[in-house]
Amino acid sequence: MKDDPLLKLSDAERIAWAKSYPFDPPRDGYVYRHGEVHPITPDVDLDGRTPVIAVGSNRGPRQLKRKYGDNAVVPVTRIEIDHADVVYSASIAPYGSVPATLYPSEGTTVHLHATWLDAPQLEAMHLTEGIGQPGGYQFGTIDLPVRCEVTGTIDRPHMYLSGRGVFWIDGGPVAFEAIQADNRRYPTLRQEEAIAMVLGRLAPEDAQDDTLDGTLDDMLDEGILKVLKHEGHRESLLNRLKDHASPIAMPGFTVIR
């Protein structure tokens, strides 16, 4: 991401950012307006905007601020999706987090948000999601029941789906503990636990302590910092992560880009 404001943060702040994904989105819908969060109302203007399911950090104002700055207006509605859950992608974001993707889960209802983007905002979002790049997300529509607090339903909303598949652990995917879901089938992890598991499997040299006074937190922070500071190291991890990935067969998903 060009001119990423995260690059202006201290190492400690960037490590904290990585650990805090998906960045505590509000439970209710809202309007991100000029850097501030405002309550959403039933008469919010959605004309000309594309509804995009936000499964991970794009649900939160912190990430919208990072991507759009203080000049944008983005309505964000609360939605529910049946027969799906949000699980960890087989990927590592440039800012050190293990990101999210939607995945089939029969009988589960996941509570998410949809961002309503105008045309320039959508193109900007494509760039941040790596559309058209190797390993980037795929963009398309999904034919799943989606209930929306403002519109009632959303017919074939758009979404991003991980192009790297899901992180496969002990025979299955792992869901986000921080994201609410009913009748969840998969085990859950917190973001810090997911990062530690990825580094432990792919870079055990970064996950073990050779000193007498080191702590697990120190080792995790050092592993995250290595990802942040050395792009070649991250690329090496992504290549090794392919051996711990499973492809996504998402019923009803039609790729557009």
C-alpha cells in the first residue's frame, strides 16, 4: 500500500497493530465520515454504492482510516450470513497479521458488516486487497442469504475471497474468536495465537527462545518485527505456508476480478 501510514509508527505500535486484527469493529452499523464514526440511520444514502462484505479488518474504522484517510464517507451496515464463517487465510499481511476469509460452515450464522463503496473507493480497496496480483484476494459476488439492518436483504453482495486458501490446522480451518458467530463448527484462535502458530510451524527458529531471560511475548514480537522489516522473509513464509493451506470451494461465489 503506497504511503501506508503504518510505516510512520514505531516498531512497538506496528507490532500492536498486527496483534489487534481485525481491529475491534463496532458491533452496530455506522457511517465513517471524515475520520469519525457516526450512528447509521434507516435513511442513509446508499445510492450508487456497491455493497461489499467485510469479513475482517475492513469492517473497522481504524482500517478505513488507514485506507481512505479523513476525507471519505463510507456507510457500514451490520449483516448476517448463513452457512458461513470467518476463518484464517493461509496468508500473512504486510503488516504482520494473519488475515481473514469467508468459508462454508453448514448451520453457522456469522455476524459481519458490509461496506458500501462508491466507484473510486472500490478501486482503491481493490489495490489494498491485491486484486490481480499473485496470491491476492479474488473479487466477486456471492449467492448466500445475507440479511442487512438497513435494506432487509442484499442480493448477491460483492466480497473478497482469499486467493491463497485457508490455513489448515489439524484437519480443518480455524475461525476468528474475535468475530461473532452462532452455531460455530470450527475451533477458534485469537490473532496473537494464530500468528504464533504460523511462525511456530513455518519459522521455528523465530518461535523458540535461546536465551535464559526471554519470554514468549518477546519471541512473538521479534517474529512479527522480522516479517515487518524483511519483505524477503515474509515471501519465504508465504511460500512455505502453501504446505499448510487448503483451497476454498465457496458455493455461489462468482469471480469478477
